[in-house]
Amino acid sequence: MSRYVLRRVVESAVTLILATIVVFAGIRALPGDPARTLAGEESDPATLAAIRATYGLDEPLPVQYLRYVQKAATGDLGRSPRTGLPVAESIGHALPVTLQLAVFAIAIAVLMGIGTGVVAAVRRRRPAEWGANAIALLGLSVPNFWFGQMAILALAIAYPLLPASGFVSVFEDPVESFRHLLMPATVLGTGLAAIIMRQTRSAMLDALTADYVRTARAKGLSSAQVVLGHALRNSLIVVITVVGLQLGALISGAVVTEQLFVLPGFGKLTIDAVFTRDYPMIQGVVLVTATAYIVINLVVDLLYSVIDPRIRVGGPAL
Amino acid sequence: MTVRRILRNPLAMLGLVVVFVATVAALLAEFVAPFPFDQVNFSEPLRPPSGTHIFGTDSIGRDQLSRAIFGLRASVTVGLLSVALSLAVGVPLGLLAGFYGFLDPLVSRLTDTALAFPFLVLAVGLAAILGPSLSTAVIAIGIAQIPAVVRVMRSETLRLRGMDFVAAAVAGGAGDATVLLRHILPNAVSALIVQATVAIPGAIIGEAVLSFLGLGVRPPTPSLGVMLADAQTFVRDGPWMAVFPGLTIVVLTLALNLLGDGLRDALDPRESRR
Amino acid sequence: MSLLEVQDLTVRFRTEEGPVLAVDEASFSVATREVVALVGESGCGKSVTALALTDLLPRNASVAGAIQLNGVRPSPRARGRDIAYIFQEPMTSLNPVLTVGRQIGEVLKRHQGASSRARIIELLELVGIPLPGRRIGEYPHQLSGGMRQRVMIAMAVACRPKLLVADEPTTALDVTVQAGILDVLRNLRDEIGTALLLITHDLGVVADIADRVVVMYAGRVIEQAGVHRLFAHPTHPYTRGLLDAVPTPGRPVLKEIPGRVPVMRATSDACTFADRCWRVTEQCRSVRPVLEPGPAGHPARCWHPLGGKE
């Protein structure tokens, strides 16, 4: 157990170091002189030299890298030349928006995906299974931003039921927050739901023919107890892994969804930064995303070992 | 056997036909499209779909159907090139990681690192460095798909390395290169095809997303994603501008997914009994 | 009156390769506290018969015939309460993600409304599991094969079922462990008065524990008798073949029955053993034999029973 945790922690640390090198190298790969970029278009040699000295750009690259990591580790991601604010502060403002959106979307995806997946597996070769399969296939084939556009067209313009844009925090006004986030979270969640549905269905089909399910039936348990308490419980291990692997897709999806529904989150911050050439912001955003991804994946892996007793309490690896 | 299984699967055949028609239309767009994609007609702005303009026109009177057909060209190009890029990098890495155990941790860390940059975040970074363009889209999507290719190729290599015919080749004095290229790679092809059938529709949607956000194909080059971005401004007055390009993407990716599911069933009968 | 009465049980499966007749008008009974062994090679319909008792077969099966437990047809609710099962693979038959205690407690909760730690520990003791207080919180993969099978048995007898159906309970286990499991099964009859329907192809196990034997072949019951009578006077050539295949100290060379069990598509007007039988005649291939008392006095389904005038 502890060896497994230790190995995963070390692996994640190595990955994180590699990721910081990539981010650092990326910003150095920008066309032109970084000092000139920071200074803006017109700048005299004296200003450039001053900037170089301030930012340590005249030092060797490894020294610059270490300085960069050291600053980043203490929460100093630099200052945005566009807003004049520290990058960390902007990210701090945007993050809660994205987190609320993501949590809502994952909740929708898990409910829809597991629900339809179980139905498809239990109602084998019946209309319910075909319907669930068709929905999953559509979920994989429809780009979520277009689904979002169509949702806005239908639910905000043709029949104005929900707001098409804007954000209200769940901590300020839960009802309004729900109304504002329902459409974006559904749009963000459907792609993930389709993937969860397919995984749940195939894991459930395996589980339902397993010997331990026959045992559960032979014990006289109700169908609900057999399907939910035994088959689904085993299938969930697979599903959690899938959700973990789809985290990257979820972050990408959040960027698009926030852009579409004008939510002042992490994704919108990212896209705006590209178009205003706000390099410290891009660097900060990319670094924070990569770190979050690595950390969350580590957590999911460790969570996985909590749920599956075969990993948690030793025993033969399966 | 594989071919016959595909031919007997009506949904896969439907997918194949649609994919074929779309690809031909994309290649021969100049001849297929009723209008040039950039022909502006200020007397006919924002016209709803009609006999002349089946998909309607945009705010400056351009025929949306023609633009969609030209847009398919970007979709198909990015779809194929990015998957080719991911295979070109991922296959050798997967082969090496699976065959030489000591390289495995290194390759694993590299793919983990690549995975730590979600596709759009990667695209943002690349667009910042390279500027938005079709090549940026290809590179971003291609890199994002490398880890999946490495994983498939690595597990196939591990599986095949343990098989008798590979052991026989090694015993017969075949060098590592011969074993990898002549014995392992050809037998991993069907797994790679299955991987590609998932990757291509993903890449096509990826191109649309990037172009929609302004990180990929830039106007005036037509792309379905660019058309959808243009439609944003006119959602109230010209909803068809958003409906039809989107439907085009859906039909194409749905067809690819149906074809992919059919191929997967045909190549992997064990799974298909599901 | 017997505890379990099975009359003309017929089970058909619809499969992709066509219909399969797995059980063909099988009739037998089990008395209270009796140990009955259902024997035959694999593919004879033994397990299907066992699962059919409480409607545990997959959906593509159709079951006909009468099954009565104490005079009434067992309801699905009777599973685990009146008729309980032990399966062959203790490794896969227990749920890997639930603790031993939870899996036993589940049965108690379902059928008796409540379960307690004390009752579960009592059950684990009953089946001879050492340190039950510690085992209760463990997962199946932490136990040995024999211990897992004991857990299966504890689960099965939790509600003191009238009938325990054990489908090859010792086949997957080492010989030394087998004896322990058989001891547990034997004790159960004495301690809680459970009848046992033992499904096995191992005649050594049968001789060890059974009171009576029902022999099945290709879906049909072909002979039944008390265990001593059957071993002393096998009447059906197939039974004889089974006995000859058992290794005994005086006779080291095993005689195997040539050929294999046929897959029956539909009921046939022939003896299903005809193709493998050394006593086969034209009559065997054209007229279905009936189960009737043979030369030794117990019923067998054969036109040319052993032990009669040759």
C-alpha cells in the first residue's frame, strides 16, 4: 500500500518537474526577444537592459529556470502587462467559476452516464438499450460548442427560459446560480456522460455475468440489490478511472463552454490572454492547469486504491 | 473475413458511404460547390435556406453550402494530418517502451507530461508561440493524441513480445529491428486502426473547436468552425448560419464513429459479441 | 413425504447455435436431512438442474415441469432462505469489493430483517473459520481457497435453509482442503438439519458423504439408488463406466468411457448413451428407454441393464 502511494507520488513529482520545464521552455521559444515582448513595441536599449536586469534575463537559462520555479512555488506567477494585476490574483478570481461549472457538469455526467449505462446493460437487446446507445453515439459525435449554440438558440432565444450568459456564484444565490449554470454544465457534461455511459455499460455487462452476481441472486437478494449493490459497485471502479482520464477533456471543454456562455472563468481568461498576447498570463494559466491536472490525477489514483480493496489491502495484483 | 463483416453491417456501410462522399466533396470542392466560397453578394445578406442557397447565406451574402463544402477540406486535412502526426511519433515510442523495459519509465513520464497539458491548453500555448493557423491546429491535436497511440502500441508490443512466433524469430537470430518492424508492428496494425477510428472524428471536432475559438484556421480560409464563430454574432437574425455547419460536422463525425464501431467489431470479434 | 420433489423437469436454452435441451424430463426427490448426490460428467445437466430449482438460470432458458419444496413451488424469495447454494469457484463467487462480514450480513438482513456482528461470527465459527472476529472485516482475496469456500457455506446456511445445493463445492480445492469442507457439510446436517443436494463428478466425494445417488446423462436421469447399492450393483452401463474410471488401489489402470457427452438439440427417441455404449442394439437407437427397476431392484433407464441374465 504505502509503496504504491510512494511510487505514484514520486512519478507525479517527476511529471510536474517535466511540465514546468516545458512551460518555461515554451515561453523562451516565443519569437523575438522576451525583454522586448515585455517592454512592448517601442522601447529604447536602456529600458530593455533594465528589464533584462529586473527579470534576470541576462542570467544563464538554468538559473532563470530555477528562479522561475522558486517564484511559482511561492505563488508568484508574475504580473500581467495588460491588467497590471498579479497573474495569480486573476487566476484566483477565475478559478471558482470554473470549479462550480466543472463540479455541476461532472454531477450531470455521472448521473446521466451511469443511469443510462446501467439501463443499457440490464435491458439487453431491448429498445431501452438501443436508445441509450444511440444517445451515447450522438454525445460522442456532437461538438459541445455547437450543442451549446443550439441550446442557446432553443432555450434562450426561441423560448427564453434560461439566461444565455453570465455567472452567479452558488454561494450568493443558489437558484440564480442554478439557472445560469444549468445550460453550460449540461453542454459540458454530455460528452463526458457519453463516455461514462459506454464504460458503465461494458463494465456492467461483464459484472452481470460474473459468478459473484449469481451468488448474490442465489442469496435471494432483490434485483435492485443485485444490480446496484453488487454489479454496479464493482463497475464503479472502472468508471472512476474513466472520469480521471477524461479530466483533460473536461478542462478543454470548460474553455469552450465559458467562451460560449461568457462565463468569467479560467477558460475565458486563457482565450482572452492569447488574443491580447498576455504572455505571463498564458504561462501562468498553462502552469496552473498542468499542476492541477497532475495533482487531481494523483488523487484519483489514490482514491481508486481506497475503493478497490484488492489494491488497498495488498494481496495479489489482479 | 473482416471486409465481409463490414459489408454486412448496414450502419457501418452507411458511415462508409457518407465518409466517402464527404471526402470526395472536400477534395473536389471547386467543382462540387455551387458558388465560390468567397463570392460576396451584398444584395442577398442573411437569406434563410432556399432552392438557390440550400444552407442560406451569411451576413455578406456568401453561400453557406459552398463554404461548408470548402470547410470540409480543412476538417479532412486536419483529421488526417494530425492522426498521421500522432502515429508517426507515438508508434516508435510505444514500440520502444514495450520492447526495451528500461525505456518504459522514461516514455511513461513523457506521455504523462503530454497528458498534463489538456488539448485546448496545449493549443493555447502553441497558438501563443506559433500564431493561430491550420498547422497549429494539426500540431496541437496531433500532440494531444500521442499518449493514446503510445499506450496502444506499448500494450500491443508487450502482448506480441510474449508470443511464440516472436520468440521463434528471436531464437532464429533475428535482430531487434527485424523483430520490431517485421513481426510486432504488422501484427499491431489492427489495434492501431481501431485507435485511428476514434482519433479521426476527435481530430475533426478538435479542428472545429480551435477554429471556432480563433486558434486554428483563420478567415478567409473556410472552415466549419470559423463559420460557427461567424454565426455567433447573428444567432438571432440568421440561426441557420449556426445550424447547418454544425449539422455538417455532426453527420461527418457520426458517420466516422459508425464506421469506426463497425471496424472495431470486425477486427476484434471478441468485443463485438457485446 | 420428501422435502424436495422434482417432476419431469425440462430446461431448454435458445442459443446462437440453435436450441439446446439441457434437462430432459428429470425427476428425483430429496428427503429431509438426506444427502443426495447428483452425478455425471460435465455437460450432463447437473448444474442446470440445480439452478432451475429456484429460477436462477439466464434469460435464454425456459423451464417446464414441477418443482415442489414441502409441497409448494419455491418462490424467488425462497432463495437463500429455504434453498441455499454453494458454487464451485470460491474465488470468483464472492464479491471482491465487499467484506466477508458484509456479504454474510446481507443474507441475514434480507431474510431475517436484521444482522448482527455476533450472529455473523457465530456462523463463521460454525463453518470452522479461525479468528472469526478478524476475518469478518477482511476481503475475499485475503483468504485462502478453503477459507473462501467456508465463507460461501456460512453465507448459504445463515438462514438455516431446508435444502443446501452444493455445486462441485470441492472441485477447485486441494485434496487436503476438500476433506475439511466435506466435514463442514456433514456437520451441518447434524447441527442444523439441512438436507444436501450435492452436485459432483467426483465419486470419491459421493462415497464419502452421500446417502443416495442420482446419475444424470445428457439431460436425463438414468439411474438412482442408495449409495452402497449403486456402488455394489451399477445397473446402467454409463454408471458402470463412471465407476470404472475411479482410481482404486487394486486396479491402477483407469478405464475411460470413450467419446463425450452429446449436446442434445431436442428430445430424441433413442437412448442418449447409445453412441458410447458397448451393449448398444437397434432397440436402443429407436425406442426411448424408461426409468424402471432393474435386476438389482433400483430404477435405471436402460434396455440392457447390467446384472441381469446375460
